[in-house]
Amino acid sequence: MPLDTSKIRAQFPALRRPATFLDNPGGTQIAQPSLNRMLAYLTEHNANHKGAFATSRESDAILHEAHAAVADFLNARRPEEIVFGANMTTLTLHISRSLARWLIPGDGIVVTRLDHDANISPWILIAQERGCQVHWIDFHPEDGTLDLEAMKATLEKKPRLVAVGYASNALGTINPVAEIVKMAHAAGALVYIDAVQFAPHGPIDVQELGCDFLVASAYKFFGPHVGALYGRYELLVQLFPYKVRPAPDTPPGKFETGTLNHEGIAGVLGALEYLEWVGETFGERYAEKHAIKYQGRSLRFKQAMSAIQAYEFSLAGALLDVLEETPPVKIYGLTDRQRLGERVPTVSFTFKGWHPRQVAEALDKENIYVWDGNYYALAVTERLGLEDSGGMVRVGPVHYNTVEEIEKFGEVLGRIRGSGS
């Protein structure tokens, strides 16, 4: 059956608030199964790791199941390829320190101007420390797409590592990451993918991508503030971990520092159980397509994310429609309706005569929540010449939003236009 937003919205307690949540690229609302898992953990299983008593064994079993669920969500080969941490930024900083030991002066590191700073600054820092060369890949300002010709030319220089985003958190662009991985591997480079912005919008298969590392944050896909990193097992085994003793010498514990946020990890499991429900309830039409490659929980995840992706095409189209109907608005990124498959429904714009913060504040008065600024995609706003003028306004629906909410947003934006700055 098609995705039923009334049934979906019933799974999110926060949506009882009389507000329109279009701030989702900064963090989605949390699903009830995730809340249930966290409460159950804290009241029934709360303990530290590897104790000789029941609650510790129960806690360890929940943490193992969460690793396994994320592995299935990303189609990793084994649970040991999943590392939990505070968030994508912290995990990337951590792994970058380990990867730095493999670099020597003169090695090349590729970053893009389309990325969140969390997938830029860690690599610049280790390049400075190790004497490496940073190669910047630009994007096309007219449509927000990555300059693939520049990527190809740079890869001819045989860099050691390519850091690239799956989707832009500022412009919504989905990068052709499978193609980039293939080109990078042919050049002898490792590939590190920031999938934070893509994870709530479409299916991910790390084996199909062939990437070496991929990282996401659960608070962007309907869970709590926890990050999860996929790393190819053979690479995680070889890498040196920066952590205190005592420590296991095998992944994932090898890279999971201190006592983890156990209740948060239980909440990640709950968020993924919610997505399983979406797949079972609304993803039947995608079962045959995916059953060729997936089964069990992995299949249900692919069904869920395919159903979500299809529904969100209507949200993206509606959002672009209302923005284009408001003349002072300038949209940044892809607007071609025939290319909606190349973007997530995250859309950024400027409003002539208004500072982005003023627009966000005016929308807030109507209980519509959006972001303004650079959203830590500093390289994007600098490249577009918008950093000194306050960046952009960012609107990002997800599958619990409705076309009616988008239309309401458009009506309010129209009134703002009429009120003057």
C-alpha cells in the first residue's frame, strides 16, 4: 500500500505539537519505538560492559543486536564492521587520526566544496600534520552538482584518500558516490563517505558502493543522538586505534572509546525497528525488486527506504513549486523536476530583502521550523558568496511531513513577502 502519513505521524510523539517541522536536515524527530527501546534499556537492562551478572549480559546482547541492525541497514558484511560513537563528526575525527598514520609527506587527500565541514576539516588537519597535499573539488554553482571532470583529473594525481558526501546537507545534491568510489579505487585511493544527509531518504548498500568507510548519525534517521560508522573489516583490523587501555584489539570495540551511550544505542535499534515496520507496512511493492539481493531484515530496510524515497519525490516537487511561486526567492541546487532522483528534499534559498535569520524568525511565529545560516557547510556558502550575508534558509521535509504542510509553508512565505522586510 502507498505510504499513509496519518499512520506514519502517529509513530512520532513530537508531531502532536502544533508545529510544522521542516528543520529535519539538522535532526529529525524521534520515533516511538526508539523511545521505547531507550526507556526499557534504562529501566530494565542498564549496566556496563562484560559484567558477570544478568543486566550486563542483557545490555551486551542489546548492543550486539544494534550493531547487527545497523549492519543490515547499510548491508555491511558483518556486525563487527559497525562502530558506534557520539556523532558523525566525532567518529570522523577519531578515524582520521588512525588513517593519518598511513600517510606520508606529499600524499594527496581529496575533499569537496559541497561537503559538511565534518568531512573536510579533519582531513585538512591531518594533512597539515603529515605534510600532505589537499585537493579541492568544486561544484557547479548553477545547479549544485559536483564537478566530476575535476574529480577525474585530480584522481590522475593518485591521492591516498577521497572524502565525499553522499548528499549535500546544504543543497540536497545526491553525489554519484558509486562512480566516485570506482574511480578512486582505480587510482589507489581509499574512500570515506559522509552519508548523514542521505540516510533518512534512501537505501544504502555499502557492499554495492564498494566504499571503505561510511558514516551516519541516527538523529537524522528518527533515532537519538548517536553516530554509526561502517568500515571494511580488514581495514578496521589494520588501523591503529586512539583509545585508553584496557581495550579489545578487534573491531568494533577497538574503536569504541570509553563507556558508550548504551541507552542511545538501544534507541538506534528502536529507530531501525520503526523502519522495519515501514518496510513491512508500506514497502510491499518494492519486495520483488529487492528480494533478488536481500532477505529478512535487510530486505525490509530496502523496502522501507524505497517507499520513503518515492513518497518524498512528491514533497520535493511541492516544495520547489511553492518556492518558485514566490518571486523574491532564489533557489540554490537542482530544480529540474526530471532530476528529482539526483537530490534529497533538502532545499536552500535566499529571500531578496530579507536576512535568512529574519525569514526563519518570521516562519517561527507561524510555528514553522526551518534552519538558516551555513549548517556547517561553510565551503558551500563561501563558494556561493553568501557567507557574509547570513547564508541561506534551509527547508527539509522527510516522510512524516505532508504536501499540506508544504503548501502552508508556501502561504506563510507569501505573506512574509507581502509584509516587506
